[in-house]
Amino acid sequence: MRGGGGPIEVLQNLWAWFTEAGRWNGNDGIPNRVVEHLYYTVVSLAIALAISLPVGIGLGHLGKGGLFAINVSNIGRAVPEFGIVILVFIIAGYGELPVIVALVALAMPPIVTNSYVGMRDVDRQVTGAARGMGMTGWQRLTQVELPLASPAIMAGIRTSTVQVIATATIGAYVGLGGLGRYIIDGLAQHRMDKVLGGAVSVAVLAMAAELSLAGLQRVIVPKGIRTMRAGATP
């Protein structure tokens, strides 16, 4: 099996895989596989955000139904993603839909939970003061509650993004592309260098996404709130 042996040999084989001819161009090149992987990730996250953010923020703002919504969204954590892929595959047939559905189910719980908790943790005295100043419900939501809840909301989005990137490799199980292609093909070909190359590529992509979202969070979250939270951290 290519890529076996001691740690030094494994690292040498892994480096050889990353630098071999054709690794960075063509349909099976890393750039193309990254684009495919990001496509599944972005589409799934966009759908999950469109569903989860209004639910979590709305229920947190109203203070009703949050426990029920969180429990329902957590079903996505209880059901194995590969099981969802197979189920939707049986119902809808071959294509991207089974993978997208599974990834959306995975992405929703952290976003719903963090959005709801972030909104519910907003100091009621602050919102009461905003109400006393004559701010409407919409103004309190957009100008007071959302900025204060934004660190928790972004934390949920970051968690979901990393989870989806790591799990999008399941697309290769049903013949789709992405970085999981290297892992599945490497296992079939008994090439551990290819398997490790795919795994390392997914890990690097996940870390890059985490760092990018951390930078975005610094832009989105007002400086005063960041300072206040940092001061409150023991």
C-alpha cells in the first residue's frame, strides 16, 4: 500500500503526492476539487442560514418556542449524515440533492441554537431602555439586540461552516466531486498518500474558513461589544 511505513516515509509520500505532476491542474487537480467542495459547502450553508437565522433570531426576539425549535433542529445531529444521503438518494435518485440535504441538516442546529441563545441573553434592561427611548420593535431588534447577539450568532455560523466542510467529503460516496474524491479513490486504490492528501486538504480548507470567518466576525461585531465581552471573560 503506497504511503505506508514510518512517520518520515509517510510525510515523504504525502509531499510527493502534493507535488506530483498534474496535482494542481485538470479536473482532478486540487484547485478544481476545492471549488467543487466549496460549492457544496456554500449552497448548503446558504440554505441553512436562510432557514435557521430567521427561526433562531425571531424566536429569541419573541422569547417563545425556542426550546421546541432547538429540539427539532437537533434531529439533524442525531441522524447520521450518510444515512440522510442514502434516504434522499432512494427517494430522489442520483445527484447533488442527497448531499445538500444532509449538509443542511448538519448545519442548521448550531445556527438555530446560537441565534436563539444569543438573542435571549441580551440584557432585558438594555432592551427596556431602548423601548423607553421610543424605539420600535424593529429598531430594537436591528439596532440593539442583533449587535449584542452577533458574537453568539457568528460562533454558530463558524461551527456550522467547519462541520459542513469536514462532512462534505460524503459527496464522493455518491459519485460527486470535492476533496472527498481523493479519500474515496485513495481507499479504492490502496494509496494512503492520496487518502492523507485528501484529509489534509480538507483540514486546511476548514482552518482557512475558520480564520476567514473569525476575521469577518471582527468586522461585523461592533468594537464596543468585543471589548465588553473580552472584559467579561475570566
